[in-house]
Amino acid sequence: MKKVYFLQTCDTCRRILKEVNTAGFDRQEIKAKPVTVAQLEEMYTLSNSYEALFNKRAKLYKSMDLKSQIISEAEYRQYILEEYTFLKRPVFIVEDEIFIGNSKKVIELLKEKIG
């Protein structure tokens, strides 16, 4: 399976989608079609962490002052399900590997994986 979760209004997501060969990928725009519980569980199975999937750069993260709170894995899960901006993006799933976020290292590993 090849899938990418992204946000169309995110400049970084758009740049990465142009940079990476997404032919054959199922593309899901997370604002128009929010992540389901089953999809998030699949991401968790591959990453073993809701925190790894959580976007700590989201404006809402700052405005809710979540930085000063201790957040459990269950709470990270709930925040991601309630608000699409809390999913760190883009998220690429290639077979049984997950690539989360937009760091150079992650994108390089993704490019190596998909050729």
C-alpha cells in the first residue's frame, strides 16, 4: 500500500508532493476528508507513537498552551482525531513503513524507499 496524508493549503506539503514521485499513491487531503480512527490506528501501529504523529508547530497547539501541559498518548490521539491541524504532515505510508513530517532526513529516506 502507498498512501499520503497531506493538507492542500500547506505550502510545505505542496512542495514535497511536487518533489516526491507520488505516482501510485492514494492521496488523502485531511481537511476535506479527515483521518478516521482506523487510519490513525494504522499510523500508530507503524510509528508506535501518537506523539510522533502530533504537530507541535500548529497554531492551535500554541493558542491552547499545550506546550506547558503533560499530554498522554491517549490525549495526543484524541487531539489528532478532533482537529486535522494536529496531524504532523505530510504522512507517507509505503508498504509497512511510515514517514512522518517534512524534515529533510525523513523526505530523503522516503525518496530512497520509493526510488
